[in-house]
Amino acid sequence: TGNPWGYGKQDGPSVWHKNYPVAEGDRQSPIDIVPHQASHDPSLGPIVLNYDKCTSIKIANNGHSVVVEFEDSDDRSVIQGGPLGNPYRLKQFHFHWGGKDCHGSEHTVAGNSYASELHLVHWNAVKYKTFGEAATAPDGLAVLGIFLETGDDHRWLHAITDVLYTVKFKGSVTDFKGFNPKCLLPSSLHYWTYLGSLTTPPLHESVTWIVVKDPIIVSEKQLGKFRMLVFTGEEEDQRIRMENNFRPPQPLKGRKVRSSN
Ligand code: SG5
Ligand code: ZN
């Protein structure tokens, strides 16, 4: 379903508006976050992650990123607190990254990119019956964004990088049970928050973004394993390396970014 889109010259972010006019809408993501322009909001509580009985099922290459999917038929893995009025269920997480370590994140901070960005996608199962319904509602989704910076090896990212070779091609899927993404988060969850959109088509304006200020550290070697994935299917003749799968920052259009501290 939908129209083919990607991150190349012909099908990348600069042409998404042709098939998805909301690309030029009033609450698009990502954005450049300018820390001194964010307003501290003392009413913003801490983010609470309840991922304890962890429900990961599988890891997949969807032709745009590598995605870890979760069982989401009940509230075993939820995010709450912060700007959210009720718990939101974890659906999946995925990454965006560059071809070089100098870019790759979707959000930028004062114009600076990180090497990669992790997105934990949650939906409002209190108000909506399905993920699909939530994905089109203004308060339907909550995405937690985590920056990745290069440095030392990350102790827990190996669980993912070690299985990436099994999902090299678009459409490949591998069992991935019992992984708790809490191990991928930095120790401080201070954040910025604003109202935005999915960063990929269909670009629905349905996301409460929660972007964590502190990055996690991963090694160049670990990031290199993501770049061995390909956008293309196993049956296709050409192999296009999966990298630079990020959308650049979009106009703020008067939105306010709030800060938790
Ligand atoms: C939706 O938007 C999509 C994701 C997509 C993000 O959440 O969800 C669905 O279509 C239903 C599962 O696509 C998938 O999860 C396909 C399995 O994520 C991607 O395509 C990976 C880049 C985009 O989410 S984001 O705004 O957090 N980047
Ligand atoms: Zn994403």
C-alpha cells in the first residue's frame, strides 16, 4: 500500500510532499532543537518507563530501517509521565543513521547532528483501538528519541548488532524475544518535548515527541554493522547500502519546545 518512498535522490525527503502533502504541514518532524529557546516547564514530570515484562518478538528489515517489534495487546510495556496524559504502549523501536559518524540523527541540537537516533514508538491504547487508528490522531503516538554518539563500545547494543546479519535484506525477519530496550537508555532521562509528526511517510501529525538530552555512546564498529544492512531485497540485482535514512529538520512554524529541567 502507499507510494514507494525512500532516502535516495529520486524518492527522498525533498520529494515526499508530492505524494504526502502533509510533509509541508504545520507540525512536521524532526526539528532543530535550540536549547536556549526551549522553555523550562516545571509542570513536566519525569518520564516513567514500565518495560519490565519485556515483550519483544522479532527484528526486521523493513526496507527503511531495522525495526524491533513488540507484543502490544496489553499494557506490559508502556511509557508514561512527562507530557503524556496517560500510558502509551510500546509498538516498536528502530534507528536512523548516517553513512559517516558526522550525521545520521533526525533531530539536531543547535544545528549539530549525532551519528544516529533511536526511536521507541508508543501508541495511545487508552483512547484508540488500534495502532493504525492512533497513528492518525493528534494525540495518538508518543515517540521517545535517543541520540547515539560514537566513542566506546556500548555494552548492550551487541544484542542487536550481533543479529543484524540475519536481517540484511529488505523483508527479512528474525525472532528476537525478551529484549528489554531499557538497557539502551542513558542514565538521565531529562528531555525536550514538542508536538510533531512521523518522520517517514505517511508523515501523520500524531506524535508527542520526547527527545532525551543525553546521548548514549556506541562504537564506530557497532554503527558500522548497521551500515552493512541494505535497502533492497535479496532477489534484487542491485544492493543499496542502508545509510543516511534520516529526514532533515523541518520548519518549527511557531511551535514551542519545552524542557523538563
Ligand atoms: C510508523 O512510522 C510506522 C513505522 C515507521 C514510523 O510508526 O509504523 C507502521 O507503519 C505500523 C507498524 O513503520 C514500521 O514500523 C514498519 C514495520 O518506521 C519506519 O519505517 C522506520 C524508519 C516512522 O516513525 S518515526 O516517526 O518514529 N521515525
Ligand atoms: Zn524514526
